Amino acid sequence: MMTYIFRRLIVMIPTVIVISIFSFVLIKLPPGDFLTSYVASLEASGEKVNEATLAAMEQRYGLNQPGYVQYLRWVKGILLRGDFGQSFELNAPVSSLIWGRLGLTLAISITTLLFTWIVAFPIGIYSAVRKYSMGDYAFTLLGFIGLAIPNFLLALILMYISFKYFNQSVSGLFSPEYIEAPWSWGKAWDLMKHMWVPIVIVGTAGTAGLIRVMRANLLDELSKPYVDTARAKGMAEWRLILKYPVRVALNPFISTVGWTLPLLISGSAIVAIVLNLPTSGPLLLRALMTQDMFLAGSFILMLAILTIIGTLISDILLALLDPRIRYGK
């Protein structure tokens, strides 16, 4: 098992290097740079452009250097000092901007992932075992509704209902008195009271999709001969289902961890804007719009690394669940 994990960790190193290159190139692809957008905004507001200021900003941020020099400078700062660069627009270190928001984003995303699993796992088993029953039809209808309704639309509906009928606002992650307050047990409890709203909204589509995946996988396993053999030997039905078909059907279920974690983070960007959440989505969108190179590149790099980490976690879980995977060549 340790050899299997070690091989996966070795493969991650060149993958992260390639991803960092693509993250930086992706930000550089649009024509112009931050200064171009900055000059355009100044001219649109009727302000005069100071050429000396622009030259000083070019020198300060290294925008007058070749692209590969800027990339090496960026990577060197990350590896040696943990410095992700300077945000052009906000004039602040990128690391100070991303860690707080990324922490809240990860908290929401991981909790949402656990929520989808806890809900989808038993419902998927029930729908497969009670195929074509009234409960199966009801869960199938709810699943299709969950897949069809966009997350941001569900957020708008929930905001309208809570404000109109309960005179309460569900936007934000903190009450007004805790927004700028330092972390404490009170602030953590206030966060927990507000967190269920984005968890339910973001997790709806993922839960509906995983229910269908689990149902389809388990139905395929229940039709195989080894299930009939176990029944013929007198094994109890629920013990049989949980010990053999469910264990095999979990393989595709667990393999979704690799893409579900970054999908939750990127998919919650519009929901974060609608609900006014202090997560990474709105800041990333703003950085992309203003071509804030280091801030946007760092966010994209983090999302890519989360994809790799999610894939590693799913590989380890699959290897623990199915010995054929870790012994396979």
C-alpha cells in the first residue's frame, strides 16, 4: 500500500509543474495586461494618465520583462518564500488575500461533499433495492429537479422566500457584528449557523447526480450471479447487499472525489456572488476581469492542486476498498 501511495506522490510532482506553467500562460493569453485595463479605466473616467507612474508600476511588478522571466520569478517566490506575488488592483500580497477566502471556501466545499455523500449514499441504495417503487420514483423526480435547477437560481428562490415570508436574510456567512471581528468561539458558531444555506444550495445538484450514479452501479451489481449464489446460501438480504454489491458499486462513487472537490469550489462562484459570500469565487472573478495576473494565477493554481489532491485521495480510498487496484500493474 505504501508503495502504491509513493508512486502516486511521485507522479504528482511533474503534474504540478506542468499545471503551474499552464496556469501562468492562461492568465497571459488575453491581449494586454493589468496596466492596459488600468489605463482604460482611467481614460473612461476622464482622468489623465501619468506615464511616469505607469513606468514605475511596470518596473515594480516586472511587467516589462519577458513572460518566462515573470513565471520563474513567480515560482521562485512561491517555493522559497511562500510569496505568491502582489495583487495589482488591491495593492496587497496575494497570500494575505487568498488564504482567508480559500479557507472558508474549503470549509464549505468539504462540508458540502460530506453532505452529498451522507444523503446520496443511502438514497441510492434504497432506489436500487426498491427499484420502480413509489419511493424510487419520488427520489428520481427530486433528483431530476435537483439536476435541472441551477444553483444560483435556487439561491435566489431561497433568498426571496426567507425575506418575504420570514423577514430574514440568508446572505453572507457571518452576522454583521462578526464580519470584521477576530476569530472566536462565538464567530465560529455564527459561521456554523449560516453555513447550512450554501451547503444545501451547492450540494443539491451533486447529491442528485451521485444518487443516480449509486443507483445505476448497484443495479448492475445486483444482477450478477454471485448475488444469486449468496442468496441461495441463505445470507441475510441486507447483509448480502452491504457486504458485496455495495462495496463493488462504491468504486465509481469514490472516484468522483477527484473532480467533485474542485467542481464544488468553481461551481459555487456564482452562488457566492448571489449570496454575498466571502469565498474565493468573487475574488477570482474580479481578478480575471482586471487581469490581476498573480492573484488570478494563484487561484487557478490552487484549484488545480486541489484537483490533484482530490484524485490522490480517491486513489487511496479506492486502493483501500478494492485490493485489485493497489496490486494491479
